[in-house]
Amino acid sequence: MNREALPMEGSFVVEQKMIDGVLLVVKETDQLRWFEYGGFSIQSVMNKHLSTKILTPVSRSLLLFLLFKKTPLSILNLGLGGAALERALVTIPNLTLTAVEASQSIIDMATSYFNLPKQVKVFCQKAEQYIDQTTEVYDVVICDLFIGEKSPDFLFSSNFYEQIANITTEQAVLMINIQADTNQELFNALSAIKKQFPHIALVEFTDYSNIVLICSLQKIPDLSILVKDTTELTQSILFDIDKLLDKVIYINSEAS
């Protein structure tokens, strides 16, 4: 998120530290708290008075699976960040949440400043190592991984998605926040994903360089039809949902 998108007046530094040579800064105003990594991007904005509300459309779109996946669900989130998804998801009954984060400093920050829920199981490990070693099986995998401002290289290769397929159920959904610098990179990612998850839809944002991919082993239903059947709780998490659904484009999967 760009700095211009936040009301910066009156903001002050809560904490800052160096992580592997990169500066991590936690900032806040009376209303909001967020962190900046590397001095450029603003990440994981939290309303201090309503911490379960997800403020960015990219993060909300990562939870669109709530429209068509029924509980109980076992969910794996690769990339903890400021725990925005975890804070929202713990409000929904019958969800089991696991988060994987490579940096202990990020985990400590999420615990101290971003209300990381205690019931979330958190592993300090690289995502690719965790999915290679775990014996757990998940219904939903969320992948929100960045190295600085870029998606890691393994998101564009087949091996990562083969590993994901090995730790997911027969009706699993994979949600990915990805940034492709070129059309060829995006094509490589989609080609690799399609081998394991044949039904794909994407959410493209005009104000961001990110693309969110909805990847499923089964046909992805018409999400706009499902909105009327969602619970009030789901609607509160996916507020402004019509704006999100307007951006959904189906690839390799016809809306049913």
C-alpha cells in the first residue's frame, strides 16, 4: 500500500529494528497501526479500535473462499505479516488456523503490536520447508509471501504447487497474492498452478501491482450468486464485496 493511502498526519514510531539488514518500523496514529519494511511499502494496516476488520482490498480478496467453502475448515496461511487474516478468521467458528512465518522478529511484532490471536498455531519456518515437511492436511492454503517488494521465485515453478497438492484435501482451494513483473512471469505461474489446480480465477487491482489468484481442484462457482447466501459474519469480513467481485476474472473454469 502506498503511503498516500493512509492519513499520515500525527503518526509516530512505536518500534523499529533491523532484520537481516532491512529496517522494520511499526507506526501508528490514534486510529491506525501498520508496519513498514525496508522504508517503502506500508503493510498490514490495523484499525486499533476494530482489529478484526480487514482494511485493504487485497487482503479481503484472499478470503473470498469463505463464499463457497463451508466449515469446518483447516486453513494454512503462508506468510504471517501483521496477522490481519488471522484476526478476521478467528471470528468464524469451526476454523483451525496455522500460520507459517520465516522471521521470528515478524512473529514477535505480530504478537506485541497486531493482536495475533493466541489460538493460531504459528511456526517459524520458511514456507517451502514447512510444506515439504509437514504431515498435516489442509482444506485451504493462503499464500501471501514477499521478499521485499517481489514474490519469491518458487511461486513461478511447478515444484511448489506439487508440494501444496500433497498437503491439501481433495476439494482444496489455494489463494495466492502474487506480483508478476512481466506477462511471461504470470504465464509461468498460471501454467505451473494449472497442473495441480485446474480451475483458476484472478482478482486484478488497478491501484496495486498485486494479483490475487483463486485456485481450486473443483469448479469455482459464480461468487456473485453466493453473496446472498453468506452469513452476516462473512459479510462483515468481506465488506465492499461487490467491488471485489467486479474484479474477478475466471480462467480455465466456467462459473457455474
